[in-house]
Amino acid sequence: QKEQVTPRRLSGGQYVVWLDAEGTYQCSLTGLIFEVTRAVKITYSLLSWSKYASHVEKPWIVGGPLFDVHCDSASTLTSIQFPHSVCLGG
């Protein structure tokens, strides 16, 4: 069971959520899912692939959003599930 959370928007395209207890939470704006062991503050943002695309070598291709995630207690954040997409065309 995931609890929906709506982040607060910060300057520079960043988001912040304060998760108040152990559990699994899903961001209502980005689809990111955070699993935490206790209360924690998580700050995250979407990055542009233009800065990092040169690091992606064939056969790999850029295929989804790129996130920058920071947690005030790294050991508290036990997993992040990233949203994904599927190309249904041809």
C-alpha cells in the first residue's frame, strides 16, 4: 500500500517531501515511489539529458526521465522506484 504525497515546489525546479513515518510513499507529480524506515526529508528534481546524453553508449539509448534525489538520511531511504514508459508505436 502506497500513500500518495504531494511535494512542495522549490526554486530551480526542485521538489521536497517530508515523509512522517516508516512506509511506502508515491509522489503525485513525478510517480517516484520512496520506501523509508522512519521520518525523513527528500529533495529531488528532474534533470536534462542534454548534459548527460554523451555518457550513454550504444546499444543503450536515453529512454526516460533523469532524476537527482537527495535524502537527509541515506540509510533511511531503503528504495526508490522510478516511473517508466513503454513505446507502443511500431
